[in-house]
Amino acid sequence: MTQPTASPTLDGLFKRVLARQPDAIALIDPPNKPRITGQSPKRLTFAQADRAISALAAHFIESGLPANSVIAVQLPNTIEFALTVLAAYRAGLVVAVLPLLWRQAELTMALNRTAARAIVTTSKVDGIVYADLAMNAAAEAFSIRHVCGFGTDLPDGMASLDNAILRESPATRAVIQDGRKAALISFDVIADGFRPVPRAHLSLIAGGLALSLESDVPQGATVLSAFSPMSFAGLACSLVVWLLSGGTLVLHHPFDEEVLERQINEHRCDTLIAPAQLALRLDELDLTQRLPRLRNVIGLWRTPEQVASSACWAAQQVTLTDVYLFGEAGLFSARRIAEDGAPALIKPGPHGAPRELPGSSIAGEILLTPRGTLGLRGPMVPVAAYAPPPPSDSLIAPPPRDFVDTDYAARLDRATGAINITAPPSGIMAVGGYRFLAQDLQEWARRLGQGALLTALPDRLSGHRLAGRAQDNARAREALSGLGLNPLMVEAFRDRTPST
């Protein structure tokens, strides 16, 4: 019997680079890591990272996690995140990424919906005790059998992964390197509510490859990632782009502008991956003069309807690639090549990577649906995860749909033939990079009590941010805690009423 040709996985990509250059620098922590997690910043070569990945994989195997089981990860943008994800793949596990600003109720829902067998976190992030949050959520999830974390002062019952990295264990497991196997579960909010979105290795690699080719990231690039990794786009634009380039990944936990500039200059970064609003702000502050070694900027738009009206890109020596994000459904990218730095026109139909190169490989397809919304089709788009439920009043099943309707309103410009994205999905509010049902925000505002206000304000970096005003701060914070909100989110609701 002939074995099918195995397709690549993320661990397979890592091992290819390891074989070529074991002593090259692979991962660099943010210099302000002591403030973020209380730990010292690290710098690892590919060989050192490989040993840490093998040690973590052995720990997961020895803990009794069976192959193909789900491990939930809630970590900041530090080396530990990259090591944990690659170790999970080496152990044959599926990674579910949990955003940092989630409240306990959402963590518990995600753990139960995915039947996660383990959760990985860190003791603290920016002073917030994430270890306790993970333990409380795990107590309400029947499938969780193993809770582990990085850092000091871990609660009883939580295994230390810092100790696991230092141990040399022979525990291994034969894992078939097949890109068709499940790799990632991320979470989206659509009009129907909360939805887990699974992806295979090939789908994840397709997203990173489309970004890398369109933005022309060079081989051996030094890439600085300042985008939260807790989503499909977050992994595709950081881990996958890094592994495809075979260079160095410099991590920045969002956001400290002074630290960001210092990292880019100190590590001679040639590629920056960041929220697009941040990239445009750096351009306003004379990016070429302040960051002379930077050559590529990949700007990610969580609000793709704002790209067309964004400011023109002025830096002549640095290219900007706009990445349109549609929740967890998918993405597409377009490099700005116009002389005035205006965003590229997006036309319906198949698009290659690079987009302007004739005969390039097809990265995906953009279409207008009969509803007047934007649809996505291609290797990175998880069609099955967004498939509409079958109608209950019909005995004949409708034909399967081969695209995902993003619910973003769009229209065709007759003069240029380009697609204009005009509005986000109805009933969904994007706040600080996270999607909420508008009805949930209204319910939270109602429960704050009389005299308090909860609203979403425009923000140049995150699109929107939650803000609150209240006569009685203590009462408002108590009401927010009663909603089960993460303490980080509570900070966003502090009273902004000017003192008199």
C-alpha cells in the first residue's frame, strides 16, 4: 500500500529551519517582559528552542494527554507562547487560543465547547493573576484534566512549565506530519453567537504564505510582531511568517511605543507586523527617519471597512501591506503600490500571491453574495465551521456552500470595478480587537445601574474601546465584577468623569 505524501505542519517547518541553521537566533522576548509577566527576557537559538519544545512536548505526553486532544492556551506575546504552540504540535495536540481579555464565563464556554483536556497560562500578565482565572475556569469545565503555567507563585494544583523545560525527559510520541490534521481552534462571534472555528495545518500555513508572498518578506528576515497572537490572523502573521522566512521572530506585547522603536532599531528588524492604525501613526511621525532599517510593514485591519478611507502611506523606503481581517473566517492582503501611497483596489474574483504578479499561485477568492455582502473562498477559509444550519421545513438538503459569508456589507464600484466594503456585520461590535454581540453590551450597560454609562468609543489603534462613566466608581466596578468580566476589562470601565 502506498503511503500518501505527507504535507507540512508547523513543527515540520520549524525542523527544516533547525536543520539548516541550528545556531541562528530564533526567538527574542520583549525587553519589558519583567513588567508584563515578572520574568526575565530570553533569547533562544533554534537549537535551544528545539530543546525547550521537546521538553514541553514530553511534559504534555507524560501528563496523559492523548494524541489529537485539545490544549487551551492563554498567554501574552512572549517566547512561551511560541514554544507552547510548537510543543503541542510535536506532541500531536490541537491548540485552542484564548484571548487575554476574556472573562471567566467565556473561558469556561470555550473549554466546554472544545472538550479541552488541558489549559496553559502564566501566573500574571500586567499585574493581573491569570493563574487563578484559569484554575476557576478549569473547575467549571468537566473535560479539563491538566492545568499548567509559566512564572512563579502558581496556585496549588497547577504544574510549572518552567520546571518542565529544565527537565530532560525521553518521553516522545510518534506523530504523523500531515498538514491535513487539525491544528488550531480559534473563536469568533457572529450573529448566531459564539462559534469555535477549527483549522488544519495547511489552512493555517496558507494564511501565512499569502501574507508572506504579498508583502515580500525576505528569507532570513528579522520580523517584529506587535499583534496579539490569540487568533487565526495572530498565528498566521507571526509564527507562520517567521517559520516560512526562516529568520528571527522578535516579540512585542502590545503596546509600548518607546519599547517598540527600541526593539526595531536594536535588533535591526526589517519587517514589522502590527495593527494598521499603529503603522499609519508611525508613518505620521516620520517612520523612515526614526526606524531607518525597516523595509516592510504588514498592517492588520480588524475593521476592514476603514481601509479605503485611511491615510495615504508616505514612507518611500518602506512598503505597507494592508491585511483585511474578517473575524476568524479569513483574510486577504494587498500591498500599496500607488505612487501616492493610497490603498490598492480590491476586485472580485481569484487573487494571487503576490497579487500583481501574473500567473502567481491563487491565495483565495473574493466574491459578492446575493445578499450584498462579502464572501471568501480558498484554502485558508474554514467553510464547514460557518455552514448555515439546514432548514427545518425542507425534506431536501440544500447544496453545500463552498464559501463563507463574512456578513460585511459590500458593493461593486462601477467606475473602477473594485469592491467597496461599506459596513461591519449587523449586531456585532468590535471593541479593542474583540467582537461582541451588541445585545450583550446593552445588557452589561443595563446591569451597571442608574447613573452609569457603557459605550464604545473610536480608538486609533484598536478600532473601538469600551469606556464607562459613573457617579459611583465603586458601585460601577462591583457591577462589572458581577458580570464576570476579566479585571483587565474592568480597567477600561473606570470613571472618566472630570473632577470638579
